[in-house]
Amino acid sequence: MAHLRFNALDIVSKRTTDRIEAPSNKISDYFAQDVFTLDQMKATLAPDVFKKVSSAIDKGKKIDMETADQIASAVKAWAITKGVTHYTHWFQPLTGSTAEKHDSFFNAQKGIEVFAGSMLVQQEPDASSFPNGGLRTTFEARGYTAWDPSSPMFIFGRTLCIPTIFVAYTGEALDHKAPLLKAVEAVDQAATKVVQLFDRNVNRVNASLGCEQEYFVVDKALFNARPDLLMSGRTLFGHNPARGQQLDDHYFGSIPSRIYNYMKDFEIECLKLGIPISTRHNEVAPSQFEAAPLFEDINVATDHNSLMMDVMRRVAARHDLEVLFHEKPFAGLNGSGKHNNWSLITNTGVNLFQPSNSARENLLFLVFLVNTIKAVAENGDLLRASIASASNDHRLGANEAPPAVMSVFIGSQLTAVLDELEEKGNIKIDKGDNMYMKLGIDKIPQIILDNTDRNRTSPFAFTGNKFEFRAVGSDQNVAQPMSILNLIMAEQLNEFHKEVKAEMQKGTDKKIAIVNILRKYIKDSKKVRFEGDGYSADWEKEAEKRGLPNVKNTPRALESFVSEKSKKLFAKHNVMTPEELEARNEIYLENYIMKIQIESRLMGDIALNQIIPTAVKYQNTLAQNAKNLSALKLDNSEILKNIELISGYTKDLRSMVHEMIEKRKELNQIDDTTLRAAKYCDEVKETYFDKIRYAADKLELYVDDELWPLPKYRELLFLR
Ligand code: ADP
Ligand code: MG
């Protein structure tokens, strides 16, 4: 096996990289060239058909079959001119990646290319192998995919991809997108009602999202020589390299040329697909990078993030690289997240999180700011659940990770504004008074954007004109956290609206009513605001005093997902039924168990098949050496000590692996998924993983480098 490592090192040392040329110096020449955009529709559809489509997209309305037929025919003609032969409904099942099943346009019976509206609108993938949490077996229903016209069709390779949702025939959602669309609708309705207290012209509020995607890149040959990376996406073993990220020299440093070419290549592909990718830079850890497109409508941004990850994987192969989206591929180094920049924007173009020069608009801004804080304060547990996964647990509440407490950072300027509002709120305001001035909210510095105290340790931070949900995992589909964020915001805004209306009915002036309710909210939600170092141990203690939940692992986090409170909330806003939540919970728990089980098995395999035999081999060499020394009557005590050390760690490793296997067998007998997941967490992962790793990593340190079978951290991280 050792030769695999050296073979890989040899390959890496001979790698070359090709300069990537963009199709044109002007991105606008090729941006969205593979997308059936609105412009494209306008150019190819009859004017009355186009009008129907665009208004349906705008208002989220259904498209009738006749119109669908015309669109299908137009998109087919467009796609065929671009060399496309197949089409697929493209969707995001609960497995965590994207799914597609390609069908040919060619109809052998008719001898021509056919694409009817019915094929565009609905498809029935043989979906029995997608996770459904028991939904389809219980209801004996099949699943189908349904076209989502609000996200444009695109060409990937030679296939026309049609973004769809995936649902059971009985209506239950089987994917990530269906609940998101509903949550977005809920927040639209609630936010519009609230904005209309200020401006009657607004009739729609759109949620926007910009994802900053972090990732690691390693050479393909080295990756292939690490069974753990290959099968679980992270290194389960690996002694800390002498140099990690302690020099802080990677962040924003110059990008290595091979990676640069890779980035440029996938960016071009993304741009052709209409993904407005705009930012690239190194991240904190060696071999860690970030890519971020400009924000878009949340629905499109979600599709684009999944698509971008897919493109990044495929393009990496062209460069003999492997991209790692796992949240913690390397122990001892920074993990990867996906900052979800989120805002609410009216159809009149006002970003509701944008402080302004006008006092009136600032009251509206404060309404949205304070309601968001309140929503997080009331539903921190649900937000935590929304980002729970076996891999993201490494970034939340683990050894090297910040505590899994959901808190909100708003910066010192806004803190001062809220403090003042809280204090001064009860001053009397007479007719003719400038209420805004009296309350100190007449001028909020508009450019909070540039504020210096950007806090990188907060899981949920206000960054000038948007909130940034940073605890989202790099490998996650963002639909789930975004569904939950928009859902809790919808609930909060409805509540606020109701309270304002009730006050107004009692005869209170609207503005006064709003301010009074905000004051109450500021007080009630103060506990969730935290401006300090979110990574510190002090914060963990402080958070506990404040009564904030700090849930360290997925099985426990998911309890909030299926709590009575959560079920009521989801049902009230028509986002998911209790049955859908239960099914999803089941899927997530099973997924958690499988992930831990796979890692545990891999640890066993690698320890028994690779590490222990290597250690034994080296031990024999040492034993021979000890014998030789003793034959020469020379002191061999040092060697003997070494042998003892190695044999000690080898013994530990072997016995712990066997114990862990027995434990797994025992736990696999447990029927109850919730209990099995909790036990896999406590009795497999928490009990054995670190200890087994410790012994293996010690052996890596003591065993002759020439025998060691697994590419080492320094090789994975610094060679490219
Ligand atoms: P930083 O790393 O400083 O947080 P970046 O520029 O890397 O900032 O990423 C910021 C992300 O936030 C980008 O995707 C950007 O388009 C997005 N963004 C900017 N303004 C908004 C907004 N109003 N709503 C949602 N996302 C936004
Ligand atoms: Mg950011």
C-alpha cells in the first residue's frame, strides 16, 4: 500500500497546469449563454405567450398546459441549436446533492425530436431509492417532479436541465426546494403586510441570498491514496503537520497557479450558467479557498449554489484536483462554512435592512432589524436544527469549534441605537414633536457597511445591509436553513403586525405603537445579542447563564425540529406538515447514523489493514536492530523503549477498534432511530474516535516515513 502514497507524490511532483483563457475578455459576452433566460424567452416566444409566462413567474402563478407546450417547443429549438440531445428534470433530493435522469428528445416512433409541455411540466423519476423517511411506503405513493418556472432552465453538458421540485403523489415534499418555496411565500406575505404600515405601494417582498462558499482543494492522486478522504470526505487520521495555519500567511495571499487556473475554469463554467460568481480568495487554512456569487432571489441563489458545487466538483477532475466541501476535512485547521447573506427587498427596490438618511425609513429599518433579532431569540433552537449534520457538528460545539450557541451580532453603532431606543422609548411625544429626533433614531449612520468591528466569530451577524447566517455548513444544501430562517421571520412579522394593529385599534398613534412594541422586543430579545468573541469559553458560560440553548450534536439538535412548537409553526405557515417533518427527521437521523457508521468502519479498516501492519513491520525492523546491538554487546535500551512505545499504541489501536466494532453491532439492534442516533453519537463517535485517532497519529509520528502508507497532512495541504 505504501507505494500508493509514493506513487501519488511522484505524480504530484510532475503535474503541470494549463493557463485558462476566458471565451472573451468581457464576461457579458458569455454570461448566461447556457440559460433559457427571460430575454431568451422573449426572443423566441409569441408576445402574448411571453407575457403570460413572465407574469406567472413574477407572481408565482401556475402556467397552463397550452403555454407550457409553447415554452417546451421554444426551449427545445433553442437547446438543439446548442447541441443538446437530452433533457432532465433537475432537483435536490434529501440525499444532499442534485439528481437528474436524462431522457432523449429523440422519439424513435415518430422519428423526430419531441419535447411537449407535459414533459416540461412533470416527470416521474423512478425515485424509489431516494430517501423519503417512510413517507412513500406509508402512503404507497409515487413521487413526481414538477417544474419550478421561477428558476430558469439551463444547459449542462449536452443536457437541458429543468429545475423542479420533488413531491410524493400525496403531496408531501421529498426534496429541499418545495418547503423553501413555501417559506419564501410566507415571509413575502408577512413582510409585505408590515411594510404596508409604511408604504402602501409595496405589494411584494423578496428574500435574497448570497452564499460565500468555502472549500479545500487537494491533489487527486493524494486524495485517492487516502481511503478516509475518498469515502467520508474527511481525514480520520493524520498527525498535525509542523506548519499548519499558525503563520496566517495563506489568507488573502496570492493564489497558487494551479488552483488559480482551476478557479478561473470553474468560474467561466458558472458564468455561462448564469451564476454571477464575483469573488475568489484564499481562506485561513492552507489549501482553503472561497468563492462567492452576487446575491440573487433566494430560490435562484439556492439552485445556483447546488449547481456551483456540482460544477466545482466536475471541473476539479479536469485539473486532477479534488474539491472538499466537508466542514472539517482536517483536524487542527479551520473548518469550512457557507455564509448565507440574507436580506428582504421590496418590489419597489428597497432593501429592508438598509439604514438610510431618512428618519421614516429608519423606523422601517429598525422594525426589520429588531424583528429579526427577536425571531432568532425565540427560535435559536430551530436555527441550530436547520444546520445540523454529522459533518457540521465539527464546526459547532466540538473540541476545536465555537460553542453551538445561536447569537446575534449587530455592531457597536446599532447596539447604541437600540440601547437608546430602549431607554428613551417612554418619553412623551406631543403633537408637532419630531418623534424620531426625540428617540434618537433620526440619523443612523448610513454606512454601517464599513463599520470596523466586523465580528467574524458570530454565527448570525448583521453586516451593514444584510444578515449573515454563518453557521451554515459548507457541504449543506442552503434550502433548509433558509426555509427555517424565512419561516421564523414570517411568524415574527405576523406577530408584530398583529400587535401593532391591536394597539392602533385602541387609538394609539401608529408610529408610537410601533416604537413601543419595538422597545418591548428589544428588551425581550436582549439575551441573544452578543458582541464579544463567540469562540471563547467565557461566552459558553455566559450563554448558559442567559439561558441560551447550546446543543452540541445533531441527534439532540434535531429534537427541536420535531418539537410540538416546531410542528405548529411549520403547519401554520403551510411550509411542512407534521408528517413531513417527522419523515425528514427520520432521514436526517438515518443519515447521521450512516455517516458515523461509515467513519467508524473506515477507521477500523485503515487501522487494521494499513496502520497496524505498517507499525508491526517497523517494529520488526527495530527488533532486529535491538538483537544486532545486543549481539555486539551494545546498549539497545533506546530501541527497546521505542519498540515498547510502538507496541503500546498498536495494542491500544487494535483493542479499541475491536471494542468499537462490538459496540456498533450492539447499537445496530436498536429499532428507535432517535435513540440509535444518540447512542452512535455518544457511544461510538464520542467514546472512540478521538482515542483511536490519537494512537494512530502517534504511530505516524514514530514509524519510519518510508513505510507510512497514507499521504501526510503536509503533503495533502502543501503540495499542489
Ligand atoms: P464578506 O466576505 O465581507 O462578508 P463577500 O463580498 O465575500 O463579503 O460576500 C458577501 C455576499 O453577500 C455576496 O454574495 C454578496 O452578493 C452578498 N450580499 C451583498 N448584499 C446583499 C444583500 N442585500 N442581500 C443578500 N446578500 C447580499
Ligand atoms: Mg462574510
